[in-house]
Amino acid sequence: MSSDKKNKASNRDGKRSGKQQGHSRPLDGAPSKPGFAARAAAAKILGAVLDRKTPLDGMLDTEGGSAAYTTLGDSDRALVRAILNSALRHLPRIEAAISSLLDSPLPEGARALHHVLVVGATQILYLDVPDHSAVDLAVEQANRDPRNRRFAKLVNAILRRIGREKQDILERVASVPAMPGWFLSRLEAAYGAPAARRISDTQLEPAAIDLTVKSDAEGWAKRLNGVVLPTGGVRLAAFEGSIPSLDSFEQGEWWVQDAAASIPAKLFGPLAGKRVADLCAAPGGKTAQLILAGAKVTALDQSANRLKRLSANLARLGLEAETVVADMSKYRPDELFDAALLDAPCSSTGTTRRHPDVLWTKGPEDIAKLAGLQERLLRHALTLVKPGGLVVFSNCSLDPEEGEDLVARLLAESGNVERVPIAAGDWPGLEAAISPLGAFRTTPDMLPQTDGFASGLDGFFAVALRRMR
């Protein structure tokens, strides 16, 4: 059974609460059924992701997000998030299921109809929502939309059949890769077909909740019902509730940080008393790690608002860093640093467990463009450290064009940079993540865990480079 089944939708029958009391009134003025607004919002936002390549996070922001989402009550917002995350994780399989039941393809340009069907099928196949609610509200969506009204009977027939044949359909589409073809092909070229399929299957599961703790990982694992990871962090068992409600959140004894994201800051060796630049620092998890390692940290970000968030996060942790609002590609310090961390902007293809929209909002052209930006930033970062200084370069992309290929080209062209290999023996439990050349390459199918704890971690690349003179 998919893990999405275990995430019980908080609004199974579409009843609303809070600011949603009463019926919403669509354009035709007639009151809609309870739960209609949530499904309509999900279809609208899905369309923005798939057709306009709009990132999901921004549309689900509680203040500046899509009006279709922000006007909903809390329970309906939770349902919208559940629908969208599940739909985007399983999209190729959902589309295969729908297509298998159609006598002929949907009319060209019938994207709104496609989105209604996907939202309905997602609820039936992957969420704990009564089938009749998913079907009835999808039919109402079709009837409310002049573009789709003539297809209302088709929507009803397809979704009811999906409900009747649910298990057979799930078995039939299980062999369909859950990633878009363009990216699966790139994974196969980089890692081989078996590994690519494992990565694709892994991203069907929601990400684990990992914590970086200031000290005593074993103690915090016991207190928080967690397990200690090879990275030295703590992974939580599945739980219901909010992160701030957990023991010692307000006291700043730990912070949420994926296991893979905690690795780059650990690659410098001893940092006590050294001046270190965190060059793309917000939201500050890696900054906090560097401070705890004894470094005097200068945290850069080109966004003043993001740096305010970083400062607030550090304040909760009882930590301090110098902050500088700057475009790091143009930044020139008065004095060169002993070391620098560049966790560069990237395609984020290693984070699809928590951001399933990434593969639907990006394409090969985005990867190429971002790889070029990363190379420019890395070349500049190497000028910000003293001769002999270390630069750790990292990102959360799975694509070698943004990692291994970029570094190989830089090393081949520069006579002033050398690789500092990472030793697999220094990372028990993660030896498989160390490449033959001594770089870190995590993939989401690594880090298996026992029952009760989610497996996997974000896909990350990290390498240590030394400026020679």
C-alpha cells in the first residue's frame, strides 16, 4: 500500500471549518457542495504547475499564495496539499490509468479536463477519501466549467470505473516509472537503469524528518523517539503533530535538516577559530553547523528577507554570525577567508520526496542554465579564500551536469585548484555515497531504515576543493 494511503486526508468528506463556514459561490452564483472549493483549488494549482511551470511552494504559501488556496480553511488546505503532493508523485501512473480507460485520447488542449480527472483519480487511488466524494465533486467541477460541461458524463464514468477496479489498476500501472521520461533517461545515463528505477520508486514516499542536534545524538534519539543516523543526526519516527511542539524546540537544542544536507558542513575538518564564509546561507542550517564547529562565520545571501529568517533561526538556537546582504558573485571581502561553503542554487532534483513538483516545473534547459551559474559561482568562491583555503561545493541535484561534470571541467581548466578526496572510511554507513574520486554523491534510495522509520535521504553532491596559491 502506498504511503499516501497512510496520510489520512484531514477532510475526508469535504466538510469545512473556520473561515470556510457556509458554501462557496462559483461564477454562476449557485452554492457548491462542501469540499468543492478544495478540489477546484487543487485542479487549478495542478494546472499552474504542469502547464505554466509554477513552483508549488509559492502557490501554497499561506500569505502570498494562490487565492484559491489562501481563502480555504485549515482542513481544506491540508486536503489540497495531500492531493497535489500525491498527484505529482504518481502523475505518470495516474495518467496511464486514465488513458487506459479512454476509448480515445482527450481532445487536444483539454487541459482543464485533464486536471479534474487527475485530481479525482488521485483521491481514489492514493488517498483516504471516500470514492463517492471524489467522483461527485469532480463531476460538479466539470459541470461548473463551460469548457468541460459536455464531458461531465465521461468524468463520472472514468472515475467510477477507477473506483471499481482500483486494485487491478494499481497493479497494472505499478510498472510505470513515476518520473517524467526526460529525467529518467538522464538518471539511467548517470547511474544505470536499475539504480534509476530505485530512485524513481523512492521518490514516491514522503521524506523523513531529520534533525541536526547540538550534542548527544543518542540522548535526543531516545527523548524524541528517533534513531541516530550515520551523519550524526537524528531521524524521527512517524508522528502526528507539529515540529515546534517537540521537546526543546524553543530551547534551540536542534533544528530540522535532511541528513544529506548536513553533510557538506562536515567536510572541512577542524574549524575552531577559522573565518568561514557561508556563501548562500539562508535558511541557516549549515551556518549553524559551522558555528557549532567553532568557526567565525560570515553568512551571505542576496535576499535581505532570507537573511532575516536566518538570523531568527540562529537566535532560537542561541548562535550568532555576521550577516551580509550581497550577490556573492560580486562579493569581495576586506580579508580573504580560511574556508568557504557554497551550497549553490540548483535544479533541486534530489529533493523530489519533499518537492514533487520539481520534475514537472524544470527541464534539461534549466539544468544546463543552473550548471553554468554554479560554475561561475564556484570559480568566484575560490577567489574568496586564502591560498591553501578550502571550498566545499554542494547542491541538491542528482544530475552530474550540476556536479561531477562541472567539477571535472573546472579542475581540468584550472592549475590553481586541487581536489581534497573524502575518505569512505570516515563515513561508516555511507561508504556507498563516496565516489572513486572522493566526492559525496547521495541518492534518495540510500540509507535504509528499520520499521517505523522512513528510509532514504535527499540526493546531494558535495566536493572539497583547495585553492593552491
